[in-house]
Amino acid sequence: MYIDRYFLLEDQWNVVHVPEQPNGYAILLIGDLNHYVEKNASFWCKHPGRNELLQHLLKRGYTIFYSNCYGAHWGSPQAIRFLQRLIFYTMKQEILNPHLYLLAEGMGGLAALKLAAESHGKIRSVALINPCISLRAHALREKENRLFYKRLLKELSIAYDVLEVDVEKAVLDKHGLEHVVMNIPCHIFQDVSQQKYPIHLHARRYYDVLRAKNGEASLTLYPGEMNWDNTDTLQRFFDQYQNH
């Protein structure tokens, strides 16, 4: 058994899952595009595979919290400020160690890496699932389909509060792989068959960059949905940094 606490913060729905036997450590989950949180419901709770991962981490005693965070935020400054406030709020409400973990999927990787870079030592480690690392690389790929690219430009215009005609210069040119290097332990889990954020544009390239800079980085490849073995690997990755 665990307790769900859904609440509004700055008109965004959020949820905290509190395990039956808390270990004192918290995980901030930052989901992909359309990974919603609503009143008394969330995408991660309703999706069988992701809910299995939640249950596994909760059984290990981790408190998990996450937010709707403006939907298609694409790692915008507004999203980062909000997540920083959410962290502060959650730490005030719950009895938790102030140094937390980040778990991000897809688009959430953009926000996770920015948060980690601004964490001032408050992040223990970062786990990424099929991450979007370079917004520039993602946009170039979307450009192959005119409708997809137009939709992305609109989302970025709203998220970053710039005109659509200015998105490429004001946003995309500042969000390449070179802008997201960090010195926090990172484990990347990548579905090799996933095409939304292809491994050769994101996970593999970022892993190589971290390794070249002597960063603590590991990469787990798998076909299809994450299975129980990978869930166990993720949990052990978090466990090993409890004393850091």
C-alpha cells in the first residue's frame, strides 16, 4: 500500500506517491510529451509498464513525485522554475533527504539535465529512459515532415514565449548536445527500436560525450518496453548513490 497525494501548484496538477515504508529518499519523475497529471489520475499510473516501474520503486521505499508541468514544455525556463518550486514545496511537505534523484523519459530529459546543471549538488544521480537530449537534433529530424515540424515550432513558441519565426534562432540554436553536459552519475535506458528519439541522435551520442569527459555514465540497451530486469537495474542504480 502507498498514499497518493494529488495537489495543485501554480494551476498545475501534481502527485506525490508516498510508500508504506519510506526510505527517506525522493525521486522527481519528469515524463515525456503527453505524460499528463490530472486531478486523481496520471499517465504513469494508468500505463501498465510504467505503473510496474512505479510500484517497484515504491516497494523499495522511494517517494516519487511529478507534475503535469505545462504539458509540452520542452525544457523551457518556465518549466525549470516550476520544477524547482515543486522540489522546494515537496521537501517542505514530506520528511525527505534534501538530495534527490531524477528519473526522466523522452522530452523530460531536456528538463532533467537543465535541473541537474543548476542543482548545486542537490541531485544524487539521473536516470534517463529513451531521452530527448538535443532539442536541435530532434527539430532537424522533425523537419523531414512538414506537419510535424510546424506543430513542434508552435509548441516551442508557446513553451519559450517567442514568436514562431524566431524559434530556430532563439531556441534551437541554443539547445544542442554541447549545452547539456553534467558531472552527475547518469544511467541511460534505451529501447533500440524506438524511433521518436533515435539512439544515434540522443542516447548514444550523449553517452559518448559523457564518457569522453570522464563522466560517470552507463547505457542499457533493450528491445521494446522496459522489462523487470531493467527495472531492477534502475533501482540498483539509485540504491548505490544513497550515501553520496
